[in-house]
Amino acid sequence: MKSNRLAALITLCLVAIFGVVVAKGEDQTVKVSIPFGFSAGGTQLSAGEYAVKKLQNTDGSLTIKSEHEGALMLAILSGERRSDPTCLIFNRYGDKYFLASVWVAETGTGYQVPKTKMEREMIARGASPTVELLAANTR
């Protein structure tokens, strides 16, 4: 567990320059550069510049879009308040990444993305994830 946290902290420090956050009241958009392919809401997405946004009038629907592709995810609004920086949190199994949650520092709220069928199957086969944080700079 300590090695996962250390790896996450190192990753956080290394990638902190990759993103920008814009938060305006309820209109929360997180812009971030993701340097690896990943799965979000069951959709496979490639590395690139993405905007993650909460859909208005929903408790936890998020979109993640790039210029060329995107996904819609149902997410669970976390009741937990955290002081972490704005970031996307991924579960990594070998070379496969799964978006696990999105945290927005300005509002202290987060959105948990449920595990996909593929991720649950990997866990059932005994795979254990490494947590990867991809931080965003705040302007």
C-alpha cells in the first residue's frame, strides 16, 4: 500500500504540469493532457488533450471529450471532502489504465467512476491496481 501511495505521489509530481482547471460555480470543466490510452466508462480512449465536464442537471453524469473522441460516464458524487489538488485518478493494471475518479479542488468534490466489466474481470483474475494520479494545474 505504501508503494502504491509513493508511486501515486511521484506520478502526481511528474505530471502536474499537464493540465489546466477551469471551475465556474456548477460548470466544472477539468482540462488535462493524458499521456496514455485509457478506458473511461467502458470506452477505450487514446492519449491526448481532454476536457472532463459534469453534465448540467445531473447528480453524476460526466463527459470526457477530446477533439476526436469522447465518452459519457455515470459517476457517483462523492460525499467526501478532500484537500487534494484537482486531478484524475486512474487504476493501472500492467499497461491498461481505467479512469477511477475525478477530483475538483475548487469545490472540494469528487466523482467516482464505477469499475467497468473489463476491470472487474481483471480483479477477479487476481490483478491488483497501481493508483496513478494525473494532476491538473489551477489557474
